Amino acid sequence: MENKKQAVTTIIWIGLLTGTLDAIAALIWGHKTGPVVIFKYIASGVFGKAAFAGGAGIVLWGILFHYLIAFSFSAVFFLMYPSFISTLKNKYVAAIAFAMITWVITNLIIVPLSQIGWQPMALKGILIGFGILILTIGLPNALITDKVRK
């Protein structure tokens, strides 16, 4: 197994990659509103509806929160990867499982407990969100972690 410095460095790079990929995917597939509104929405999880009246500072908070969440999920997956792979036996299955866990935690726990509150979800949106998380969170985490941890 790698040393602690290499593990931290890997988690940082994966967090940057997955946070960036997820933000790009949100701009392409999920939202027609633009990055300012997307990051204000994320910031509204802490600051409530007042975030939408905020300026650049609120956008920066949204970016910070977005990457903090990406780093957190990446760190958890990196640390739990041996358990995932020993149970699921396949890095691609682990990627899908991790994306599903990420979706559930984000949409059924984090968002409802935030200032945003419960949001109704249509099946199409759920499927798009889940697909985005497979491509932007699950696969990058699984492929990089599998390579580094061998």
C-alpha cells in the first residue's frame, strides 16, 4: 500500500478531477442556467434563498462547497476501496455502486437536511443525475484508485 503522503496527494487530485467533471456535466446535461446560478444553488444549501441575491462571494462559497463534497466522497471511496473491491470483485461494479451511494447521500440526505430542503425529483432527472455520477465520480474514483492501490 502507498504511503500517507501519496494517498493524500491522490485524494486531492481525484477530488479536483471529480469536482471539475461533475461541474462540467451539470452545465452540459442538467442545467441551462449557467455556472453562476449553479454555484449559488450549492451555496444556498448553507445560506438559504439569500444566496441567490449574493454576488461573487456567494459563487465562491458554492464552488468551495462543491469541491469540499467532491473531496469528501473521493476520500471516502479511496479509503474504503479495498472493502468495495473485495465485496464487489470488479472495479466497474464498484464505480456504479459508489455512484449510487453518492447519489443517495447527496439527494436524500445532504440536500434535504440543508437550507435547500426536500426537492421533488422526476425519474428522468434521477436517471440523468445517476448517469452523471457514474461518469464523473464513480468511474474516475474507481479507475484511479484501483491503479494506485495495487
